[in-house]
Amino acid sequence: MEDQGIVRLYLQRSQQALLETKNKYGAYCKAIARNILSNHSDVEECENDTYLAAWNAIPPNMPRKFSVFLGRITRNIALDKHGYNTAKKRNYEFEVILTELEGCLASPETVETEYEAGEIANLINQFLYAIDEQARNLFIRRYWYSDSIEHLSKRFNISGSKVKSILFRTRNKLRVHLDKEGVNQ
């Protein structure tokens, strides 16, 4: 079923919308959650919470791109679950990803409002559109979808050390870009 049809089912409050969403995007949502969470039952819970959140969000929200809408919901739920679980245990791979990005952005205390956070997001988007496609795709797959270096290496058919090198250079370029825009001062 096409995305517009699924959204129409949500608008009609048809429970079929949940089934269609699971059939089309279940694996996608699980992959996002799995890259952040290490526990299978947490991943399953996150997937189900995504469907509930979509049910509650449509209406009033009308997603422009349904897959991105679901991906964002899943990622946010998984990040919340990760934060909750951090007190008990750590997902080492995800902790590494967060550590890699620490040097690019100033501490959260310097971002005082939602507006500023939106401005930073716009600056990061500008930066991503200005770099070459491979670096952009690697950056997004690593820091949005939380893909492992090994997975990226296989997906892009390049060595793990090359993936690390591209990500390192991209993070440094992002840091310079944000510094130039006054974000990290």
C-alpha cells in the first residue's frame, strides 16, 4: 500500500493503518531501534511504541514523507529508552557514536531555546548539502541511523579505516562550519 493510503487510514482512525504500517515499515523501524538499543525486547517495544505514537500524531499532523516521520518517531523513542537504560547497562556501540559527535557541538547548556536548536539543525543541514554525497551518506547513516563502522564498510564497499577517516574529516569540517557560524563559541 502506498504511503498516502496508509495516512488516509490513520485519518479515518482505521486499525488497518497499524497493520499496513507494520507490514511496510516494521523492518525499517526495528533497524533504527536496533542500532540504538541492544536488547531485542526493547527494540520490539520501541517498534510498537512507534505505531502508537503515529496513531496519536495523525491527525493533527500530516507527515510529508511517511518513512521519515516514522523514522524520527522511532529514533526519538529509542533514544529515550536508551537514556532510561543507561543507568542499568550501556550499549557500547551507541556510546561510541555519541562520543564521536561530542567534539562538534558545544555542551547542551549553551543551547538555551528551541529556536537556537532549530537554527543549529538548519546549519547542519546546510553543511550536509555542501559536502560530497558519499561523506554525507556516511555521516547520516552513522549519526542518524547509528549504523556500525562494519555495516557502513560493507554497505559502501570501502574499508573500515576509510569509513573512519571520512567520518573524522567530516566531523572536523562540521566543527569548523559551526564555529564559523558562531555556534560553539
